[in-house]
Amino acid sequence: MVAIGVPAESQDEPRIGLTPETVKKLVKAGASVTLRSGAGLRSHFSDDDYKAAGATIAASDQDAVADADIVLTVRRPSADLAGKMKKGASVIGMLDPFSDAEGLDALAKSGVALFAMELMPRISRAQSMDVLSSQSNLAGYKAVVDAAATFERALPMMMTAAGTVPAARVFVMGVGVAGLQAIATARRLGAIVTATDVRPAVKEQVASLGAKFIAVEDEEFKQAETSGGYAKEMSDAYKQKQAALVAEHVKNQDIVITTALIPGRPAPKLLSKAMIESMRPGSIIVDLAVERGGNAELAKPGETVEHNGVRIMGKLNLPGLVPVNASSLYARNLQAFVEPLIDKITKALAINFDDELVKGTLIAKDGKIVNAMIAERLGGSGKAQATSPVTGAADGNGKKTAAKRPGKGAKP
């Protein structure tokens, strides 16, 4: 029988790697589950809920993971906790593979195998395992809801005997899963929505949600995607033309949501100080890429900065602000990945290291980093830009397969 351990997360992480629903399914698949007491409380799952689903409750993190073949986490565990795991145990979670090279190396040297769910190949059979999509979807929703709560005017147009209240204008920069959900949410709230992205393929998706696409659509723009569907780095000439177009557009926007990232790199700067200063007092910017340097020049991680009457919100871990839903979706992602690792007949752990999904997510094994891309990017500088593990806050330049219209039954 495969033993699964779930430790508690850090104080700044309310999500949890397994829910009672997914515990029940994994137990049925032939696993035993041990969970740290109280680990699910911040997502409103009690120890009694887990016991009823078939889990064993442990008094400490060490007790939860000591005998585990698989350890499920949200954030990267400490090297100290990894040292308490048995050698060869598999740690599966959002391990933030592009940051803190020394910490990642120390974790790898503990002898555990590391699987980073952020690196899940975005192919059809892996859609149910795509943590970027599930968490980004919630981040895009929460960004608009928080902006609307902070904005001191109404979002929808309202007609009254005393006059008409105009609809607010919302501009979404970066149209991945988070961006698409931000567009859909803002439209549901009655705002006039526009959006921009460097990938031409998303133009149709933006229009399908009732928003207008804003971009310099020249020849370079038409070639602005890799064969894998990621955004290419644009030329300086294109960036200047696009910046000029955006600068003129931003002046008239009430709320700007930025979600743009290029995988493995610092967030591109999309909103300069001058652009921010051109906006009307009372306007709101929500920077979902703030954990990786930010898209807005004045954004600060974990803070709301006010400049000339414009508020720039740099909230961290937006999916964690809706932890019940975020944990439920994330746990289903993990369950979908873990179940195929359990032999259906013997109920033993049977990881096929030749499987595309296993190879894509495995970053460390037998005491060393085995993912060539991670080794190269982290080894070059010794240190990578510090970020929190993928919170789903920004994936505006994700693959095409992840950028699907919300609410139509397609997986994000």
C-alpha cells in the first residue's frame, strides 16, 4: 500500500494539498493517508472531516511524513522537513523551481524525488493536473472582485431618474487563464472591458468574452508565439510601439489588471510610472505578477501603493484568499497525478519515469537536479529571482491549451 503524507503549510499559506474528497478517492485507489493535525483548518476542513474520509491524523509534520512514499504539499517544504522523510520519497507540489537555487539544491540533496506541478506538460491528458490553470482561474476572478471592492465608483452602467452612471472601464494586460477569467468576471459585473497580449491567438478568445482586443498588429505580432504556444520576447521596436498604444489607452481606464509573465523570467514591465501618472485619481491597478517583479513600475509585493491618487495593489497569493475553492481544485490536480502512480493490482508505488508527465515534472532524484532546464537556469547565476511558489497569480503568457473560454465546460 502506498503511504501518502501531508504536512501543514506555512503561516502565509492557507491552502492544503489534500481535501477530504480527494483523501477518500486516494484511499479507494489503494493508498493510506496521514495528515498533520489542523493542516486543513484554514481551508475549513477539520480533522474529523479527514478521519471520516479515511485519513490518519498525526501530531506533527515529522509524524505525517516519516513513513510516506509520497508527500503532497502546496509550497516547497523545508530541507529540514525533507531530511525527516525516508530516502527516495517523492515530494509533489508547487515547488517554485526557478527560484532560490541554494534552497532547491539543499532539498534535492536530502535524497527525495521532487516533482514540480508547475512544469506539468500542457497536453490533453494532463489538463486535470494543471495547477497553473486551476489556481490562475481563481486569481483572475479574485483580482477583479478585490478591485471592484476598492474602486469607489460602480462598475455597471446604471440609469436613474437623477441621471446615468457610466460603466467603469477595465483593461486586462496578459490573456492567459488568469486574464481570461478577469475579463469574464469584469464583464459579468457590467464593466466595459479591453485586453491586450503579445500572442495573436488570444484575440478571438478576448472577443468571445465580449471584450475588445488592443495591440499593435504588425508582422512581428503575427509571429509572436513559439511552436509550444508561449509568448516570444518581442523586439525593442515593437515594445516601443506597443507601449505607446497602451499608454494612450491606459489614460482612460478605471481599473487595470496585469497578469503577464514569460515562464522562467522576471515579469515584463508593462506600466511605467508615467503611464500610472496619466490615470485619473481613484483608478485601480492590480498587479498579479508582483511576486516576480511586477508588471507595474511602482508595485510592491504585499502592499497597496498610492501614487497621485492611483492605487496599485500588490496582493500576494490571491488563490489563497479563496482557500476552500483553491484547495479543492489543487487537491484534485494532485489526486489526478498521483492515482496513475499506484499500481491497480498490487497497490504499490509504480512510477514510470519514462512517462511524459513524470519526465516533465521531475526536477530532482537521487540527490541531484535532473531537469536540464532547471539546472541550467539556476546554475548560471547561483540564485534566481525570489518568488513565491506559483500562486496562479499571473500566467498571462501561458500556452494556448490553457487559454480557453471560462464557463463553457472546457478545462482551464
